[in-house]
Amino acid sequence: MVFTYKEAVDKLNSLQSNAAVLEQLRKAGPRMNERSLPEMREYFKRIGYEPQDFDKLNLIHVTGTKGKGSTCALVQSVLHNYDPSIKTGLFTSPHLVAVRERIRINGKPISEELFAKYFHDVWDRLEATKEEAIRAMDLPEADKREMIKNTRQHPDKPVYFRYLTLVAFHTFMQEKVDCAILEVGVGGEYDSTNIIEKPVVCGITALGLDHVSVLGNTIDQIAWHKAGIIKPQVPVFAFEQLPEAMEVIKQRAEEKKAPLTVLHADQISCLNGLAGEHQKYNALTAIELCKTWLKSVRGIVLDETVPEGFKKGLKNVTWPGRGQQLHIGNTKYASNDTNVTWYLDGAHTVESLGVCASWFQQTIQQKEGHRILVFNCTHGRDSHKLLRVISDIQPSVHFDDVIFTTNITFKQGYSTDNTNYTVSTEEITSVQQALAKSWIEQNPTFPKDKVHIVHTIEEAIELSIDRSKQVTKPIQVLTTGSLIMVGNTLTVLGFEPQ
């Protein structure tokens, strides 16, 4: 019997590694990385695919620290608007409200029914090969027993993101898409999407320090991982980087004899009026990826810097949770006596938070308002350093309240789609306390009674709405620091996946 959508999501959540196991994996370091792709190839074999089978998907592969998801969304929008007969598949992460957002056909999340169907297909094929897979694991018997005892409920199956990678590729093959656009999950070299052998074109967006526990803590180490998606003789477009990162990318492209084109910030003037300020760099990369794809797959040569047929796709792209404004009137909390606008951006690196801070400053500079910051960052990131970026705009923005929240959705817990077992309760609490302390240190004159720590996003939203009933000014809420928190905020507000 095919799963319901809820059953599929519950099964998927059971594939999350708990916080203790993740810590063991961090300590294992490179050894775990090196096993990643051979394991993924084996999983794909168990569900009936070899990596070369995916060549027919005419793949576009994109990595980077910031903007890779937005770039993928722009590529999809440009191609589909340029020629609606091009059937696109899009795989991105994380999701904001519903997990099915990660897998899109022609820009729309697949339906609950389709997600459940393809999830079930993969589950059934893995179940059929389960005993053989456990017997074949290259581990001592004691380690196998320990693994089965301590990890997730289904040790024969891949963890959450890797399982979704299987579902995404299976979906795109079954739906016979003309172009599959893949956003790397983490890094590139060892990412589960990197089992592909012959993409049409690859893109590398701006790099920064993120996922340092996995990728390394210097920009050149991170660049090495990101440049791992470069394939022999496959064209690659990279946005200009710091010199040490650029050197690594050039070296890896030369090793693969892959033609490399470097895009520069001074080229964005051609995009005036076609993309928001924070999206121009991503749009520049997306345009080149689309032009290369059309030339290679369809034989269409476009010489203009911004082809006329691309402009509609650039203007019409929507990517919730990134530079998004949402008024309370468009949420489930709509009422005549409240006036709250949420400014939502899932920025979670120093660089992307800088862009977010500038966007918020520019957007509200001519508007009067009572301003609230809702902030969180996930465990493992430098919370003090990230918060400093927002503190730097306090003299001009003047936040009246600051709220530090966990990523827990509702007072009764997570929504099913956003259940998270990967962080312990102790970690959650310590991060919020550290953030509050850091804000007070960075802003010593800020009233301490206006710094709030709440346990759930629902409480953060209710606190913001309560303020609207206490003051006459409109409430402007900047919600940032974590894409997961932004997604859970949209869930609480009743925002539907688009």
C-alpha cells in the first residue's frame, strides 16, 4: 500500500541522525567523507539506477556558500519562461514549510500524492535489498551491531538528505524532465548530488565560511570542496572570489580540463530593473548557466548580455524566505487592530547577513515603525560574529525589541515537515542564552528588559503581535539568522508552499 504524505514524512524524519550520532560523525572527519559517494552509488544501484542514467536529465549543478538556491530558482524561472515546453526539475534544500518544496516540477512543488508515491517507490526498493545491504557493510560485526543500536531506526537506508536525493532523482526520471537543476547540499566534492558524471554546465556562487566542521575552516579548504563538482570538459561559471579561493577553483578546473569563466561584480549593471539588489549576483550566474544549457542542449546561441527572452523569468522569479516581505493581513493572524510586517531572510553567514542588513535598512529607511529583531543561528556557527553584523546597523535602524528564539515551531513542538532530531535541547537553550548575552555586550545601552528569550517561534510571533496592540506605530519585524527559523516562521503564519 502506498504511503500517505504524512506517513512518508514520518518515515523520512526517522532517517534523521540524532545529535549524539552527528557529533560522532564530525569527529570521524575525512574518513566519513571518502565513503560518501561510493555509498550513494550503492544506494542508487539498489533502487535501479547507475550514475550515467542521469545524463539524460541534462543536468545543471550549482554550489556555493550563499545564493546557490536562489541561483537555481532563477535558472528554473528563466528556462521555463524562455520556453515553456522545457520541462524542468528543481532540487533544493532546505525546505521552508513543507518537505515537498525541495522537489519541484516546472517551478512548483510536487503534490503530496506524488511525493508520497515516489518516496514509497524508493522505500520499497531499499526494503527489498535490505538484508543483503546490511550483510555487505564493510564494518566489523561489533560495529554493525553498535550502529544498528545507536543510530536511526533504519541503518540500511541513507540519512535524511541523501534519501531525498534518491527521491528527487527518481522523480525527475519518472517525470521525464528535460532539465534537472541540482543545488548541492553541503560542499560539493562529497555531496550526495555529486554522483552525477556528465552535467551540461556547473556553477559556483559566492563562497564564505560555512559548515566549517565538515568543509574546513579556511576559505581555500572550502573552495576545494565546492570546486569538487567540476567535471572533465564541462563548462563551469564561478563568481569572483577572494584570491585564495579563486586560485583553488582555477587549479581544480585546470586539472579537469574544464573551461572556466569567472564572473565579476562590475557586470551587474546590465541587470538594473531586472533583479533585486541582493539577487543581481545570482542572476548574473543564472543567465550564463541558461545560455550555456540552451546552446549545448537545444543548439540555441544567444549573444546578448541579457537575452530579451530571459527578462520575464528574471522578473517573475519567487523564492520565499529570501528578501521576503509578508504583511499580517496575508497570514492566519489577520485582524483590523494589528499592523505587523515581517521582513524574512534566511541569511546565515557573515556575508549573506551583511546583504540582508543592507536590504532591511534600505527597505524601511523612509518608513516609521516599531522595529523588532527576531534572530537565531544553528548550533556550530559563530553566533557572536553573526549577530555583530546586525548590531552594526542598530545605530541607524534602532530596534526597539530583540527576540532570540529556538527553531521549534509551535508550543506543542515541531510541525511534522520540520521535525528536527539533530540538535539536543541543551544546545538549543545554550545558543539563545549566548545570543542574548552577546547582544547586550555589543549594545550596552540597549534596555535589558527589551531582550527576550522564547522557546518557540509561535511565541516570538505572538510577542510581536502583542507589541502592535501596545504601540501606535506599525511593527516591522526582521527575522533572520537561520533559514530553518524563517521557514518555521512561515509555517506558524500559515504561509502555503508555492
